[in-house]
Amino acid sequence: MSIYDYSVTSGDGREISLAEYKDKVILIVNTATGCGFTPQYEAIEKLYEDYHDQGLEVIDIPCNQFKNQAPGSDEEIQAFCQLHYHTQFLQMKKSDVNGPDALPLYGYLKEQKDFEGFGKSAKALAMATMLLTIDKDYKHNPDIKWNFTKFVVDRQGQVVARFEPTADMKLVEACIKELL
């Protein structure tokens, strides 16, 4: 199996094969509109604007699994993102990223890149402390821990990096630039 064997459903209901993204660098991110990390939409849109013409695609998958921080319909989420962050990239249908109803794509992504920690910043320490109250074993499973976890896929379809929501967006940008 490869990334190109999977598909996602767009917010307007179209089935999109990831094979359409061959020879592109892909940023896949689970998002939410009511999260403390929601302002990352601004940086993600900037990445899209700066690098789309060089081959970057963004796959935005809203997810409501983390404290119900994406409660709206697909249409409401898209309207929010366009109004507040002027997003131009395609937004997918709201989906689960963990558990029995998780998108198969996320099973594959988690197999390719395991959780490696949140880092040492104040936000990272706060995330770790909060997650301990939810899942005492969170460090030892590949599950998506929170909104705005990012995976970067190279032009050959290899998952090359996983960035937790606490990662500096400059690191995400550097990874993408290196692959373009």
C-alpha cells in the first residue's frame, strides 16, 4: 500500500483519490475551528500561497474528536475558514482520525510515522499534562493526539514527517521547502 491507494471525500461530497496528488508534496492536517491551535490556519494558508505553484497541496481534514472543537457542518467549517483565514485549499469532509470510524488514510499515516513527543515548549508541556488526564499511555501509541497534527508526504508518496500541533510552523515550512 502507498498513500496513493487512499482517497478522501471533499466537503462537497466528491471522492478524491490521493493518486491525483502524485508528484506533489502534500501537507495533511486534521483541523478544528474552535481550538487553541486554530490560528495555525493562517500559517497553513501562507504555505499554500507561497508553495502551491511549486507543487504543494494541502489536505485539510476537519475533525471533531478532540473536545468537540469542530462542531459545525462541513459548509459552516469551510465558511469559517474562508472568512477568518482566507483559505483557498480544498477542505475535506469532517472525519475521525482515531478509533473504529477513523479514515483508513489515518491508519496508514500513523503506521508510517509514530508519535515522537510534543517537544519542550510551554505549549508542549501543557499538551503533555492535559493528555495524561485523558490517556496515561498516550506516549506509547501512534494515535493522533490533538487537532493540527500534520503529516508531510514527498513527491514519491512517502510519509517523511509528522509534526504535532505544538511544532513550530517554521519547521513544517523548512521540511516542505526541502522537498519542493
